[in-house]
Amino acid sequence: MHIAIAGNIGSGKTYATYILSQALRWKAAYEDDKNNPFLLDFYQDMVRWAFPMQIYLLNRRLEITLEIQKGGEPCVQDRTMYEDAEVFAPVLRDMNLLPNREYEVYCALFEKIASLVRPPDLLIYLRASVPTLVQQILARGRPYEENISLEYLRKLNQAYENWYENYKRGAKLLIDMDELHGREDGPALLVDQVIRRVMGLF
């Protein structure tokens, strides 16, 4: 069983991955921001670094997905390759941060890679409003996220909504993080929603 957690920057993917992996006693596969050689440069100059950033992330997420599928252990994954290609890349293109010819090369590569791997058994989308995203981004205090614009977060949120609505690769679940944000029983409610959905797949 392979569960993947999707959502905008600051939506709570890493924490959700942790609490779900602990509750289910499954392996966790986290997004490795600390070793991303392009992350700081990207947020300082998105036009210059958008394409190499996208290529790096696609390659890294392919590695993680193949490890999950070859390992055979139940796993909760923090973010998917589909979001990079079908949410982030189109937003970067629409904001004129990723030139069309680079976008087309990237999409062609993604389509070839996507055809080689199985999608997750369950996709969980963590929906969060921009105020909630900003609050959580500020709370975690990552220096490279200081330059993220509200426009970028808003456009990503819009793209995520369209992407989730049209996601047809497998089972999916939407969790409203605004409803859980700040509640003591929020983690338990999240776990409960996921377990009930997972049980429904069998």
C-alpha cells in the first residue's frame, strides 16, 4: 500500500506523513529539502533556477517512488512527482518564470517517466487557505521561504484545486486543514479520516 500526501507549501504534508506513518506503523518517505542544491537559489531568482529546480525534483521524486515500489513495504510519501509537473510547472510557466520551450521539454520528460511507475494507491490532498499556509510557513521559519510571494501561493492553491478535481490516477481523499488547524484533536481527526478511507479500499 502506497499513500502519497499532496498539498501546497506549508499545508502540513511532512507532519501528516509523520503522524500517519506512526499511526499505521508504515515506512515514511520524506521530501529532502535540506539536501536540495537549488532551493535557496530558486527562491532568490525563480526565472534563472526554475528549470533546473524542476528537473532536480522530478529526478529525486522518481528515485523515491522507485524505492517505495521496489521495497514492497507499506509507505506514506511526502509529495508526489505529479504535483511538480501538473501544479508547480504550469504555475511557473503562467507567471513567466519558466519559458515555454523549457516547460515543453520538462513535460515531455515527465510523461515518459510517469509511464514507468505506478501511481499511489491513495492520494491525500491537504487543502489549506493562504492565511493558514502563511501562518505555518512563518511558524517553521525556514530562511529560504522568506521570499515566497502571496501571489505564488494563491496561484498554487488555485492550481491544486483544479489538479485534485481532475486527478484520475486512483483513489483520492481531500482533508480540509483549515478545519483541523490549531485543534488539539486535529492529528487524531486526520488519522481517522485516512484510516476510514484506506479501509474502504479493501
